[in-house]
Amino acid sequence: MGELRVIGKSSTVMVGDNVKGDLRIIWKNNNVEEVFFAKKIFNEYIHQGWIAIGEIAGKKKQIFIFDPNLEKIILAPLMVGG
């Protein structure tokens, strides 16, 4: 089972902004519809320039392609400013 978490829904976030509206999608690897939906949402955000971090067995890395075998995927917008 995996979880996709989208942090906020705005792609233009400044440091210190209050990011509202988290989205969580959970899928089971053997459920084709759930995996398809999670992949669709993942691809939509990736194409908008969001960053994805995948986690499996406690190890985290940036990912660019949806992998339903990951335990958790976090999508976050790029931070603007310095």
C-alpha cells in the first residue's frame, strides 16, 4: 500500500506562507484503479514543476516517475524567494 501526499495546492509559495489544503491519496498495489488515479495526480503535479520525494524502507530520494511500490510519495511546490 502506498500514500501520495500533496502539500498545499498552490505552486507559488513564499517562505513563511501558510500552505493550506493538503491532499492525501492512498492506493493498494493490486487495485489498478487506485494506482491509475494516484499516478494521474502525480503526473499532473510533476508537469507543473512540483518536486516529488519517494520513500521506501525509511530511505528518501527525489523521484521523477511514479512508482506504486513506494510506501510514500510527497509532492511539494518549489519555494520562491531566498
